[in-house]
Amino acid sequence: MLERPKRPNDLSAFWMPFTANRQFKQAPRMLVSAKDMHYTTDDGRKLLDGTAGLWCVNAGHCRPKITEAIRHQAGELDYAPAFQMGHPIVFEFASRLVDIAPEGMDHVFFTNSGSESVETALKIALAYHRAKGDGSRTRLIGRERGYHGVNFGGISVGGIVNNRKMFGTLLAGVDHLPHTYLPGKNAFSRGVPEHGVELADELERIVALHDASTIAAVIVEPVAGSAGVILPPKGYLKRLREICDKHGILLIFDEVITGFGRLGTPFAADYFGVVPDIMTTAKGITNGVIPMGAVFVKKEIHDAFMNGPEHMIEFFHGYTYSGNPIACAAGLATLETYREEGLLTRGEELGQHWEDALHSLKGEPHVIDIRNIGLVGAIEMEPIQGQPTKRAFSAFLKGFEKGLLIRTTGDIIALSPPLIITKGQIDEIVDHVREILRSID
Ligand SMILES: Cc1ncc(COP(=O)(O)O)c(C=O)c1O
């Protein structure tokens, strides 16, 4: 047997993503199992999952149907390439996804993550215009405070400074819409805020600057999640859609968080009644259990690629694991679980209770805004002078200690529980948050 040298700290090898590594390794927080709405820590404590893992475990943890589907598929067809050959389950899964997608989104390209879905969507947009003989449309428009994953395309169109500033000049030819965070006008709005539809008109300004003939696509999160739950003002997404249509610009919705029931509808496109041309998804597609993503496109976009000699590859793009059979099996079982338990619309039933519970935190220490939509919530705290994010980190640590998993970004507590949550558990989350707010500096 290979003798491995002993290491002084056996947590050292794993360079943890998006983590304060040194702080963690001095005081590790370990999750060892999970079931339904709870995690269990290595010291045997239960944590109520207020964040569905990372916005992904929409049906709750370790659901038997999903676990069984994975086990079965791993014993039957563990891996098969999807380049120049196929396997039945990937076609079946694509069809079932199209069944629940917004009208007209008829084709699905599989990836392994939200970041890859974004890269794929941006490439489809560029290649689509070129395939139509409109190859000068190369510019991509994102939005300030947008999060579109961590790959180069995604951070270029994204608008979170810490995710961008270390990585050079990024993609050329990208511009940004202003964000829609207007605390002065919209603080403590319940649901979609009233003010700010005119921010969509900034797209006209960008078009006037660059000319529509140079712009391929606009990409936005319908509800910005990672930047702290920033909602689109009333009418904003419709206005963006109109301006894109007027100028022949593709509209991409990044639904990596909002997809699969988070807002109380299958997709945010359904919630807002605005259908994009391309939609990126991941996370809830397999209940977060196996890495997977999918990009949905309208028929016209797909069909624009289907020309030239029939033996030629139409789109030079794909991943070794695109449509991995085990991920597809997990995805199919996830969709069945969502359907059987009505989870894609459960956020609508619980929305009012969620909203009332969250807004009962108004007036608690540090709270300067509360935002909600579907089963998403944000409690924004006043930052400690000169020490941004410190208060939120204390809140996170306190929650972990007291039995609630929250996510923080900036000085915002973001909540997005599994969609199986009960009203009693919503109250429990809010009671915990109240206690946290009262106990931190
Ligand atoms: C809107 C959005 N796009 C893309 C991503 C990136 O997904 P992943 O971490 O799976 O690459 C995320 C992740 O949170 C997201 O919220």
C-alpha cells in the first residue's frame, strides 16, 4: 500500500471555492448528511436548510426517487458519449424539459453547470447571428451586479467587481446595463418593486452608442440572486423584451436560480410573462444532486444552425459530460418528484406566508431593507462602518451555530429554502433570523 506522508493539517489539500480558507480551516463547519429540510453536522446537530444548498436542492435532500434513479442508472449505463452517438435517456430528458419550458423553447443543449450554460448561451447567440449572415453582431450586453457564473464569458457580462477585477481584461466588446437596485425608492417593497422601469431604456442608450447592428445579445437574471436578490421593477423585463425585438437583439434569461419553481412558477419567464430567446438553467434541474445544466433555445435559433452539408457538425461546441446518463436519470426523477408534489408552483401557495413572515423582521436591529419574491428572500443589513460584509459573516456563523443555514452576500442575508418547506418551518427560519439579528454586533 502506498504510504502517504502525514500532513500537518489534513484539511490543507482542498483549496475551497468562494471560501475564507484560512478562517474555515481554523474552525471547520462540516456537513455529514442531509434529509429533506435539514443538514446534520459532524457534531450531530441539525441545521434547517434556508438556502436549498446553493439555491439548488429544490425538492429537499436525499429524496428516495432521485437516489434510486441514480443508483439504477449507474448500474445500467454509467457513461456514454453524446458526440456523434446517443443514448435513450438523454433524448427523453430533453423532451420532458421542453414539455415544461415556456412556449416556443423547443430545444435543449446540455452542460454541466450554470457557468457552462452561460458560456454556451453566449456562443449560441454569436454563432446564430453569424449563421444568419449577420456576423457583425458580436457585442454582448450584461448588467451591473449580474452574476453569470465564473467562466470568462460569464464574468465579462457579469457585474460583480470582486469576481472580475483579478482576471485581466476579460472579453472584449461587452457593455452593461445599470442594475435595478433602488433602495431610496423601493426599500421594503413587497414583491416586485414599483419604481425603475425606465432603467430598461438604458438599453436604447447603449444601442445608440454602439449601433444595433453590432449587438448580439442582452443577458440578465430575471431576478438577480447572487448579488443579493435584486428584483426587476414592474414592467422592466417586458420593456427589455420590446427593445431587443425592435433592434433584432437576442434576449437571454439566466434562470440558473429562478428555474424550476423558485418563484412559484416553473420558470421566471412564466412569472413575468416574458419569453426570452435563450434560457440558461442548472442547479434545480437535477435537484442539485448531480452537476448538470441546460440551455433552452427557441426553434428559430436552433433551426438557423441546421444548414450546410448533412455530414457536417452544425455547432462546434459540447462537453464530455453533456447529457451524462446518470445526470439525465437524476433529472428525470427530479422532474417526476416536482410534478408529483406540485413543487414547481408551491412557491405561489406559500408566497404570501413567506412574504408576511419575512417582512415581520422590519424594525429589527441592522435591517435596512427586506425583499421577497416566490420563495426567495433578502434581509439587507446596514454594514459595519469600514468593514463591509463583516456583519453578514457574523450572521452566517451565528446561524450555523444556532441551527439555520443562511447565505450571505455583501451585508445581505439571502434565503431560498427547499420548495418542500412547511409554513411552520418558514416561521422557524424567521424566528432564527430574528434571534441572529438581535445577537450580532
Ligand atoms: C444566475 C446564475 N448564473 C450562473 C451561475 C453559475 O452556476 P454554477 O455555479 O453552477 O457554475 C449561478 C450560480 O449561482 C447563478 O446564480
